[in-house]
Amino acid sequence: MNPHILFVDDEPNLIDGLRRMLRSFRQRWDMAFATSGSEALEIMAQRPFDVIVSDMRMPGMDGRQLLEEVEKRYPQTVRVVLSGSVGATEALGSLRPTHQYLSKPCDADTVQNTIERALRLRELLPQEKVGRLLSQTGSVPSLPSLYVRIMEELNSPDCEIGKVAEIIACDAGMTAKILQLANSAFFGLRGPVSTPSDAIFRLGLDVVKALVLSVQVFSAFESEHVKRLKLNRVWPHSLSTASLAQKIAVKQKAAPEIVDLTFTAGLLHDVGKLILASNVPDEYHQVLTRSGAAKINDWQGEYIAFGVTHAEVGAYLIGLWGLSDTLVDAIAHHHRPERSSGRKFGPLSAVHFADALEHHRRIEGGRYAARDLDLDYLAGAGLGSLAAEPEALVAELGGTKE
């Protein structure tokens, strides 16, 4: 069955232009076209749609209002804005319900690539699971203490962009969101942005303040959830894994851009745990409890309960937000790297190695077991000798942050 794509624009000439531009895709997509938000919702009530691509400025129900309704009613539908120049307030208001933002004029290849990439992500997380596991995830909640720190810093009259970057770089949820925004076509930044510090410096302090204080693109977990779901372990583990993976990449003499991507992949590799804890907290608490009692890994318990793991959930959202395929691959396969098509050294191999070392360092008091390492994969990626003596590696690299 072909995927269903809905395009929405109030200008008939632009709708006709889209029809002509996308004529060659009629054999691959079942496309529908609407000239208003209300018409779009009527069409969506008749059949499910995989992707909606909407203009922003429309009379009556504008693009933001439309996508907010789609988010509530059809959370499995990927939401894309395709719009021309709009005011800052209007555009910033559309960021939360939007997965990706494309600027007009936009060529057919860009539209095609954005839609096809979103459709490919369904291989990670089937549509029937999206609504329940991702729900209305406009942001990934943060540790309350980090959220308080970022709000205090941004509200301070002496706010420093370096301190803002330092706080955000410690938090997977904030990092994921700021990278999504920095890579959005709305901001017009040239070239991909792969680290939170780079994103913040390129966006500028005024924009970051507007995003956080006015649009509220960050959010925080309730303290009860942090304690009950043991989320206070996720942040230090993610930061430690990122630090160790980055050091491994440096040791392997990887290019600077790969080193940066490796740190970001390590920081985001468990972001799916935060998504599950935010969207299905009661079910996730049961998963953690059963996994502990059965003495299996959390991701194995997740698969038994949900049919997917936090790795696929996190990768799916990161992919929808337009971040790089390299990051998506590293997050999706960090427990089972053999499922990736690549075999050379990169963020995936470094994060797989660092993640296992970090888990065993915490759980087994510094003794490193190999049961969670894919030694064949690591050997193929050029890490075989390091995997053979993990204690020596960690000692050489100076350990990891607590």
C-alpha cells in the first residue's frame, strides 16, 4: 500500500504548483490536497495519513493550529511545515507541534527527501506503536535540577552564553531539542549542526532565550517520576558514555566532525528511555521492575513489553526531528550494532563500546564483562584490540565522568 501524504495551502496556485511539481511521485504516494485547515481535518477523518505538509499562514485555522489538532488527534502522522517568510512570533509558535520546517521556495527533491526519510523511519518504529509510545512529544523532559539551572541562568541579568551551553550539553532532552531547532530551515543556518554548544553559539543568546522562556521548548520531569523510574541514573550514564566514546574516537584519530558526532550520539543514546518514561510512566515502571526481577537488561524487558526498545524509540524521534542519519544509526543500534549496515569505525561502534563499559563499571564495581559487547562487530570496526583489554583502555583514557 502506498503511503498517504496530505498537502495543505490556502493559495490555489500554490496547490496547483505542488501537484505539478510532485506529479512524478503519483505512483509512489497517494496524495491529497487541501486549501484550508478545516478541509484538511475533514480529509484526515476519512482515512489515515502518514505525513502532513502544511503552510503556516492561512485564514481561519492557521498552520500552527492545524498541526496542534493533528498532534492531538493523529499523533502517528509526521508533521512538516512548508512555508514562506513569517514573523518570528508566528514561526516560533509553530515549532512545538512541528517535526520539521521547510522554507519556500522548496524544490521537489527537498520535499521528496524529507518525506521519504520520515517514511523510512517506520522501519524503526511501526506506526501502530507511535501514538502510544511517542504520543505528543514536543520536547524530551529534563532532570528537574538541570531545568531549574537553565531557567535561572537565562533569567539572570548576567546570563552568559557559555554557561547556557554548558548546562544544555549535560542534558539529553535539551540537547535533542536545541539540535532540532538549530538544524531547522527556519533559522537558515548553513551546514548541519551536530553539537549543542555549536547550536547555541550559532543561534545566539537572544534566540535561545526566546525559545526557552517564551516558547517553552524545554520541560522537566516531575520529581516523583525521577525517583520512581530511577531516571537520575540516565543523565550521569549518558554524559559518561558520551565522554568515553569521544575519547575513543580521538584515540582512533577520527576526523573532528566524527569526534563531535560521537559525543552527541553518546549523550543521546538513551534518550528513548526519557521518552518512554514521559509518555507511558506506569507501564515503564512495570518494565523496569520486571526486568530487575528477571535479571535481564532494561532494553530486553522493553522489547518484551512494547515490541521495541528505547533505542528505536529514541532514534525514531531524533530522525523525525531532522538530525543526521549517523546519529539515528548510532542511537538505534547501540545495543545491537550488527543490525546496522555499516562496519567501519564511527559513532555507533564508539557508543556501543562505551555504553557497555559504563554499565559494567557501575554495576560490577569496575570489572568489565564482555557479555553485552559485539566483539565481532568491534573487531570489524578496528576496535578489537581495545575490546580485548577494556580495563587498560579506561585506565589509559582516565576513566569517565561521574
